[in-house]
Amino acid sequence: GFIKSCSEDRDFFFSFRDAENQANDLALGDEVQFEVVKSTRGKGDYNAVRVVKVAPGTVQWDDVTEAVLTGVVIKEAKRPRDDSRRRHSSHFARSDPERTGKIQVIVEDAATAAPQEGDPKLPTAKATTFSFGPADMGAADKEAAGGGKKKSARLGDLCTFRVATFKRLQSKHAAHVVVTKT
């Protein structure tokens, strides 16, 4: 099989005999931990070995800043189609442009969001919009909805969010989105 790396823009081949768990315990979409070794087949390829299944939520696809920005929803995010791989990562929900929402940073926050002390994770004043998907909605919105489904960010809603960098591609997006005013 193949493992999609969360930190590099590549996939790694692995053989089920290199899995520490029983091979039958691994399923498409499971999160795993592994070591990388040079392939014995040449061509500069690398393989995954000592593959171990880990608890859901262990693998982090994004680096998230601590800074909280304020913005307004300028395009609503649509729920992903029923595709299991889209449910495992907010990145996959944002990879479909027709389903991706957009948040525009409110100008006062764009100025304060300029990189300070060389923090490359924060946006510059020029980067005033960020994409987001339904999976990027914060836990506070789920609580506000009575513990049920997360609230959706609607066109014109004010919200707070953090900037996340998708490690695999170094692209930035809104994460931990919380609607503050509808």
C-alpha cells in the first residue's frame, strides 16, 4: 500500500509485512506512524517500515499559529461529498474549489498580523483572505450548537480564526473558525 505523508509532498510505499500491527488491522484512512528507509529497488525512492496504527487525531496535517484573527465570511464552505478521505483531513475538504469557503481578514487585524520577530507562520498584510472548509470550524461552534453539529459559517458572518499552514504543501488556510456574530 501507500502512506500519504503529512509533512512532505510525497507518498511512501509499504508492505503489510512491515506493519507492526496485524495487517488486517490497517484500513484506508487509518493514521499511522512509520520510519523511512531508502528503497532497495533504487531510483532514489524511500519506503515506510515499522508501520504502526495510531489513534485518530494523532497525525497533525497543519501547523497552527497562536494568534487569533478576526474576519468576515465572503464565501460559504459547502459540506464535502460522501468521500471517506475527505472526512479525515480539513485539507481534503478545501482541495475542492467549489466547496471551499473564504474568510477576509478585517483590516485592523491584517496590520497586526504582519510577521513579528520573523514568524513565518503569520500572514502579511497583503494576504487578506484565507480558505476554509467545514472541518475547520472550531469546537466552540459545536458547543454553541448544543453539542450537535458544528454551526456553519454563513456569508457575512463575523468570525475569529487562526492561521494554519498545511505542512505537506506549505499552503495557508483558516483553522479553528468560530462564528462570533451572524
